[in-house]
Amino acid sequence: MFDYRKEYEKWMNSNFVDNHTKEELKAIKDDDEEIKARFSGMLSFGTAGLRGIMKAGLSCINKYTVQYATQGFANLIIASGGHIDGNSKEGNGVTIAFDSRNHSAEYAKHAASVLAANGIKVYL
């Protein structure tokens, strides 16, 4: 179980969390129930992928949770020898698509950046 207040403070004090996100979180500093809702657990990955309300927090969709989930995917690819299908064909990589939904292109770019930083070829 997460110590939601501790997780909230980590985000507020992190040099990696942008100012816009910190302003959003600062606005809820006195709302313990909202902080608990956002920071008492991680966003879960289900059969439809990552789904949630777009706002700051561990249990919400935002660039940080997208990057976190993508790092997990990158770890899997690397652990399996760099090929998610078990084959070692030249030119393998990951294709990331996006559509007209809110922040879809932004989140696709964040995911692509994480994969590329791990040395995984990305087709965006």
C-alpha cells in the first residue's frame, strides 16, 4: 500500500515534475480525499490498456504514468533480447500510433522518447 501523502510530497518536491503539474497539485493540497484518490496506488493496466482520468497523480493518466508504463514495456523488450516476438530480425522496433483523442500525440511522443532512450527503435 502506498503512503499517499508521501507520494504526493515526492511529486511536489521532485525536480523532474514540471511546474504546471505542481501547480495542479498545489491546488489540492488541502483536499486529503483528492490526494488519496490520486496517490494511493498506481494506475492499472487492463485489457483496454491504460485508462483513467487525465490529471496529475499516480492513479491517473498523465505523461509521468505513460512514461512509467512505457519503461516497463522497454524493460520487457530488453529482457527478452530486444525482440518482443522472440525473433532477431534486422529492423525490429516498436510502432506507436496516435489519434485525435485528448493528448494522444503528446503521450505517444513521451512513450517514443522512453523507448528510444532505452535504445529501442521507434516508428512514430
